[in-house]
Amino acid sequence: MEITVTNLTKNFSSMDGEGKFAALSDVSFKIKQGQFYTLLGPSGCGKSTTLRCIAGLEDPDDGEIRLGDQLVAARGMSMPPNERPIGMVFQSYAIWPHMTVFNNVAFPLKHGRQRVSKAERTRRVMEVLSLMQMEHLAHRPAPYLSGGQQQRVALARALVSSSEVLLLDEPLSNLDAKLREDLRAEIKDLTRKLGVTAIYVTHDQLEALAMSDRIAVMHGGKIVQEAAPRELYLNPKTSFVAQFIGQINFFDGQIVETQNSNLGAVETAHGTWRCSVPSTLSKGQKVQVAVRPEAFRVSPSAEGTVNNTLEGKVEKSVFLGEAIECFIRSAGKMITAKVSATKDVIDGQSIFLRFSPEACLLLPAESN
Amino acid sequence: MAVTFPVEQALLPRIWQWLRTNTMSIIVIGLVIFLVFVPISRLLISSFQLGHPAFPDGWTLSNYESAFTAENFYITLARTFWIAAVGTVISLALAVLLAFLVERTDMPFRNLAWVMILIPMAIPGILFAMGWNLLLAPKSGAVNVFLRDVLSMVGGSPGDQGPVNLYSVGGLIFLDGIRGVTTIFLMVVGSFRMMDPTLEEAARVSKASRITTFFKVTLPALSPAILAAGMYSFILSMESFEAALAVGLPGGVFVLSTLIYFTTRVQPPPDYGLGAVFGVIFMAIMILLLILYRRAVNHAERFSTITGKGFRPRIISIGKWRYPAFFLFLAYFVIAVVLPFAILAWVALLPSYRPPSLDVLHLLTFKNFAAVFQDPAIWKVLWNTLVLMLITATVTMLLAFFVSWMIVRGHGKGKTALDILVFVPLAVPGIVIAMALMIAYLSPPLNYLRIYGTIWILVVGLAVTYLPFCTRLMNAAIVQIHKDLEHAAQVSGAKLFRTLVVVTLPLLMPAFIAGWIWVAVHSLRAFAIPLMLAGRNNQVFAVLLWEYWEKSMPVACAMGVLLILALIPLTLLLRKFISQINRQQ
């Protein structure tokens, strides 16, 4: 089922009761049938509010939401959540403690809109439980489950009525790291197999990158960039997105030269670098050069390379296993670099960092 | 959920849609308005009407005029205040002392002391007053007879009355003072337990003596809690009706509640207009007191010495006072329970009232107990009592549940209005609610419902009275339930009403059951409202008991004994449930 959100706007009255602040302003996006779509952003960015508007748990002040061809929310109109074709998984699991696993999962078929006969209900509940490999727990009271099992029950409950839209509100954030990875894969596989359209809300960029077909990064009640994960990582449109999707170093600079081949020169406090200049930027403009920590190569001297270089002193290094994270001071600025674990990096050592022109990104300076 | 409807639709379908999405809210709010707002406004209207409320003869201020010019009105008002004030001071002093002894000292038999404090709750106010009436009535009271015998033995001439006269202001103060102890004790004992002991330890290491510490640190730190409990108890005493009826009326000592009862139920012909005025004034006073009380409580909450950490404070050794301290409990127990119960039991076993003495032991009989069950009306009355208990408890708790849900989960002005609306009955004395219902259901348009004189009007009256307590209980319980649990049901396709019934209600079952038992126990012993609204067909046990009290005292006593024996286990059960919930939270 396609989901179309147009100009969604929602205001909350602020805590002290005076005035209002915009939780969402003019949020628009479109999700294709069967897509796994993620709303990513820091807490308070409006991602959960957007999801809850789609679920019908909040009423938008303005804008429209369509599920398929059906208008479910518009200005002054909101279809109650129980009439929308959705399933939802909550951060708190929201497993009813007074029911067994079976009854939790059977709830939508017993009390929901499309009720089915008892036999059919049992069949479908057991089917979805077996999909989660949880048949053996069917008659266990819900409080006697681990966190991961509870979240599986919640997922089963959201899927059992074969709703075409699955809403997931930070479903993994209360679980420990290992379990999170397992469930991440499970959720992704399931949604693909069942062909449901999924909207996933998270503040965890790794989760978002690993699971999504498309990601919308939200900040201050607005979508700041919407793209496929790879595109988002390699080509962030603003410094906020660049920073939020993984670590990144910023260097202030000014474009001093542009060429036809798009490879221009940028002057920074650390030297003049060659970078690819997007057509939106022109000579003389102030920019930020963004370089990911893993784009740096370490070398003992500056010579023998066409690449950009940067000289600094290692202040601290942390061994992470697959890499070494180095904090390097250069021209008064702290830079983070991730270098191969096989390199020898000694604290206090002077080193050169190299990076290719393709590995750096130019962003307009005022976008911060 | 907000009030919502599609834009594109025409007006009529829009209204229909609005009604459909908000059915539950409309029914619940309508019911609350019907229960609380309608009778009270009817009372206000009646206070400005001439003649019988069903056939008013036009508008007038003369009711107010005759109330304010009647001399006995001012005296009654002053007397009501005086009795409540002095009675509260007595119960406050006693309750604080007892709470301190049981929580903070090494007094022996502390568990037993707890039970002795709680048992009085099982004795309805009317039976307590009847018991003391039998003990201290000026002429025939057992204690008075005994004292007169002693006096004449030592050569005095005591006459045929006294020496103690319970039918007086002093008598009512005594009864109110003793009755108030349990409430205040239960309200302050927690603060004694939860108080941060480092406050006292700080005073002790600052070289203050133990006595100085108690008066300069402990008491001031607890004073907000004590003050709040005192004010609450004062409000209850202002409304108290039973003692004033059983003891005040024979001596002509009126208070506001008995004045209303007398004006509308006893004197021929009843003056509803004047009664309504008394009720309105009474209500105004109580609302004022309640506002003061809420301020005091808010203040007390800001004054947070009570951290809720649940540590055991230091036990103070009181040495040779340990046993006298326990005897204080014993004395209180004897006055509050043993003596009144013993005299009721004694009279219940006699063919007619005699003061206790060995000479009449041969007359003892169970005939009165048999008489209770031989009364042809008794089965109907027992049935009424049972039905009233079950229906009131169920209806009140269900209504409280839905109202509380709307208060806790709702937003905006409607929520505040509803919160106030269900709090108001706390300020309306039972006797005033009863009168308001009487007037409202005797006159058009509500008389067409034909519930006056049936069990239903009692259900309405009791439900209104218990609604404030029950909604508070439910509010606290609903706050504990995570919203997501309800939202999960709604996104699973369940309608709001179904969500509440299938998910929310089962989750707060423990609190719901505790509230249910609380209402059941209270409606079993309720007296003022059933008496005020009693007709031929809706008599309950307590009302029949009162009828017997006026025509055959020993049978009334037998009924009283039976009622107390039924209430003791229920009360203890209730305590157990409520303390369980407190522990859960």
C-alpha cells in the first residue's frame, strides 16, 4: 500500500503552557508499496509524532495523510486508529500483561475490525507465531517473556491481521546490542517476505542504514534530506545530515579555483586541497570541507602523492579491533581519523593524513 | 481523542459522525451531569420557590428571609462549628499521640494496637451513638444509673437524672472526638513512618534533647500532614449526622444536618423551601472549607520532608511509660468499641431495656434475634440491602473508571471541568444530597422517572457521595498504566470502548476490586441517605434498625449486633486489599 504524506503540520503547546512550538512543519513524503522507509533523527525531531499521526494516535493540525487511495487524515478530520489498515510495534512493546502470548497475538482478530472464526483465528495466530519461531510459547503468560521475546510477540500481533502497513516506533531501542542485530535482520526479512509497506522510526543511524530502502532524516520538525542509505552516507546535503549519519570532520574553507573537470581548489587553514566542486557552488564562496574518519590514509611524509594532505600530531589513539581511532591535532583543530589496525600509531607522533579528492565533500558554509 | 469530523461532508452526517466517535464521552459526561449537577441545581432553584417543589407558587426570597431571621439558625450554625472544632482538636491530639506511639516508640503489642485502631471502622456511626446513648442517657443510661447508685451509697442524693448528660453539646463533642480518631490516625501514621530520620538525628547531634527534638523538629516537620488530616476530619465532623440524630435530637441539640432532617422529614408539614435554603448554606460553607483544605494539602506537598524511601525510623525507647502507653490504646478501644458494643449486646439479650446487673441475668434470651427474622418486612429489607450494596458498588466503580479515564487521558478544558464536577460532591453533605434528590425526583420533569421511593434513588444518592473517593482511587491506578498498552489495542483495530473494557479495566482490576469493596462496605452501613429517602419499598437494614430503635429498642440492638458482626470481617478484608495496592504502587 502506498503512503502519501502531504504538508503535515502539528503544534504542541509548550510545557509552561505559554505559546506553542511546531512539532512538525510541512512534512511531505511518499512511500512506495512494499518499501522499508525509515524516519531518522535525534529525539524531539518529530519522527515519532509523524508516525503517530499516520497511526491516528495524534491528530495533525494541517496536511493530509493517505493510505493507498484512502484519505485518513486532513485538516479537521481524522480517522480513528482502529479503522486504519495498520499494524504497529511500540518501543515499550505494549504487550498486555494480563493475557497469554496467544491472546495477545489473537487480539486484532478477536476485537479488531476483521474478526474471524475461532478456528481461523487459531490457525493464523499459530502461523504467525511459527514465523517467529515462538509456537512453543503460545500459552505462556506475557510477563514471563524476555525483552526480545516480548518484541517478537508485538511484531506478531502487528502482522497477524495482514494489515498492509506496518509502523515500527523504535522497536529495538530497549534491547541489548546482540539481540538488536538479530531482530534487525529478522524484521527486514519478514517485511520483505510479506510485502508490507513498513515505516520505521529510529534515532540509530546504523539501524537505519542497515535496514532501509529509503531514509528521511528529520530535524526540528522538518525533513532535511530524503534518500537511499548509500546516497545519504556518501552525499549528505547538509552538515547536519553529514554529522548525523556517521562521524565526520569539518574544515572551514573558501573555493579559490573551479575547473571544467569539476575538480576545484579549496583553501583551508591546513593547506589548499583539491575537491570536486558541485555545480551549485562557485568560486569565492565560503564552504565546509567534510571528510569521514575512514577516508584518511596515514603516511609518515607528505611527498610522493597527488592527494590532499594534512599535518598533525597524534594526541590520543583508541584501539577498536577492526581499526584504530586517532585524535589528531592540526592547526589547533581536533580531527578524528580511523586507520587500519595494522598501522603503528604512537601518541605524540607527528603524522601526515592523506585523502583523495573524491573522498571529500563540499557543503555551503551557511548550511550549519 | 479530539473531536473530529471530515470536512467535505454536509452538516447532518457531520453531527452524526461526531456523535458516533464521541458516544462514550457523551454518555459518561451526561451521566455525571445528571447525577451531580441536576440535583444540586434543583436544590438551588427550590430555595427560591414558594410551596411544594412539585407545585411551586412562584419565586420568592422569603425562604432565605425566614432562615436568616430564625434565631435558632444562628445558634445551630455556631453549635455545628463548635462541636466540629472541639471534637476535631480532641481526635487530632489523641490520633497524633497514638500514631507516634505505634510507629516511633518501643511500646509493646504494636500489632494488636493496630487492630484496635482499625476495628472502630466496622462500627457504623449510628450504632456507636446508640450504644453511648444506652450508656449515658441522663435518666436510664447504664453508667448514669451506676454512678447514681454509687453516689447514694456514699450519702449523696443524686435525684433521678445524671450526673452525666449525653444529650448535650458536650456529649456530641465527646462522640465526634472519639469517632474522628481512626481517620486522622490513618492519614498521619504514614508520615510518621516515612519521615526522614536524619532530620531528627541532625537535631540530636546539634545537642538538642529528645523532648526538644520532638517538639522543635519532629512535630513541625509533620505539621502540614497533621494540619491536612485535621481539616479533613473537621469537614467530616461538620457533616456528621448519626450522633446528632441519636443523641442530639432527644436533647433538642440541633446541628445543621439534623436541622435539615427535621425541617424536611419530621416536622409537619415539611418545609422544603426552608430545607433547601439550609442545604444551600451548608453546601456553601463546605465548599469554602474544601477550598481551604485543598490549599493546605497543596502546601503540605510542597513541604517535602517525607521522602518515601521507606526506611524504618529510629525507635524511641520510652522506658517505664511503655505499658501506660499501651493502656492508652486499650482505653481508647474500650470507649470506641467495647463499651458501646457490650451494651448493645446486653440490651439485645433482654426482653426490655434494663441497666446491666446480676439480678436480671435470668432474663437473658435470644428472643430479640429471633424477632429480627420474624419481622415480615425483614426479607424484603435484607434483599434491598443486598441489591443496594451490589448495584451501588458496581455502578459507582464503573462510572468512576470511565470518568477517571477521561480525566487522566483527556486534555483541555473538558477534562478540568469533569475533574471539578466529580470532586464537588465531597463538599455536599450526604443529608443535603439526599434532600436535593428528594426535591429533584418529587417534581417535574424527573418525577416521571418514578424512581423516588425505589432502591434506585438510593443508588443515585450513594453513587454521588462515593464518586469523589472512587475517582481519586481510579485516577491513581490509571496513571500507572502505560498509554501504549491502550494504543496497541486501538491500532489492532479495537474501538475505544472495547479497548477500555478488554485492556484497561482488567489491568487495574486490583484497584477496581478494592474500590468495589469500599463502596459495598460503605453502602451497607450508609444511614443518612437511606433514612432521608426512605419510603415503603426501599427500606434497608440500617433504616429498619432505626425504626426499631424508636419502637422496640432490644430488637434494634440485636440488629446492630448482627450488622457489626457482618462488618468486622469486611472491614479487615478491605484494609488488606488497600494496603496491597499501596504496596504495589
